[in-house]
Amino acid sequence: MSHIATTSRASLALREEIVYYCRESVRCGLNFNTQGNISVRLPAVGPEPEAIVITPSGVRYDRMVPEDLLVVATDGTVLETGTGYESSTELPVHLAHYRRRPDVHALVHTESTYVNVLGALGRPIEPVLLNMVLYAKGAVPVMPFEFSTNAAFGERSAELLGDDVNAIVWANHGLLAVGHDLDAAFKVAVAVEENAEVLYLAHQAGEPRILDLAHIAVPDGARLP
């Protein structure tokens, strides 16, 4: 039986969804150990302003439970401590991206292999697969390496991400994917890693063809993500 208070801003269903995608990130090879983090925006309800629910720091995903997640106000004040863990060390970074992108309601930070290969090389991840175009919306920029646990870093990352693309690479540190909900943000993270692998291998064989959604003939009635 769950011990989550019925007054929590984050429902049990949402908490379970976040824990599910944390474990999926390991299963899909996007994270390991305690790497990465996930957050979801919580809408304002009556007098209660917007907040986010975010994963705790230093908890292995195979041991994480819904009660471990924290609810944090947009000014960084912890509203619900869960089971007593501290929030992800990148909490200020998440908050900076939510402030910049009102269309974004979920963030997924991963540290997958081929994203990090291209990030270590300082190469933007150009779209060579359709899923990358549809989910990430374009070439994913690379932010030069710096420590990533402060608001100033988050503001620079959000500025470089901009308003049109749904992911950014932090050089030597992984990927931040955003979406209108958690499922969408996770699909971005998966698509960018798959694309990064194909892009890297294609460069070994020749000159890959780069895709641009603006130049793809989309059939009438086709449903895009």
C-alpha cells in the first residue's frame, strides 16, 4: 500500500510513471547506476502555483519507489520531501528550462553512449533518421562542457536549446530532452541516441544524408508526433 499523502501535488499514477521511465532509461541503455534524472511540471491548482515533481539524488533506479520523488516549487523551495532524499543536483537546471519553455511539461536527462561520443567531439547531432526529425525537431546543439548543477548553467542551456528543438547535448555529460509530456520527452531521448549511433557509424562509411522536416513531403492526413 502506498504511503503517499492524498494531499500530494503529485499523484501516485504520475509518480509511478516517472519511476517506470527511470527504469526504462536503464533498460534502453540511456543511463546506468544513478545517472540522469526526470522531472514533470505540475500545473497550478487554485491558490497553489506551478511546481515540479523530480527524482531524488543518488538513488538507483531499480530501488527507487514513487514515495522517493520530491515536489519542488518553481523558486526551488522543496514542498514535499518524499522519503527524505534530496532532490536531483540538477534541480536548478530543470527549473531554468521550465521557465524558458512554457510548452514543455517534462524533462529527461540521460547519459547515453553515442550522444556522449558526439558530445565529447563537440559535434551537433544532425538528423539522419525520421524519428529524430519528428521528435527532436532538428539538429541537436552541443553546449561546451561545464559543471551542471547551478541556475546559471541551466539558463545558458535553455538559451542554447531555444524554442524550436527538443533536446540539447551537454558536452561530456549527456543529453537533456524535453517534451509536452513525459512519454514525449522520453521518445526524444531514445530517438536522439539512436540517431547519434547511426550518424556516427554513417560518417565512418561515407557522407550521411541529413534530413530536414521542412523539405520532407508529408502525405495529406499523415499524423505526426
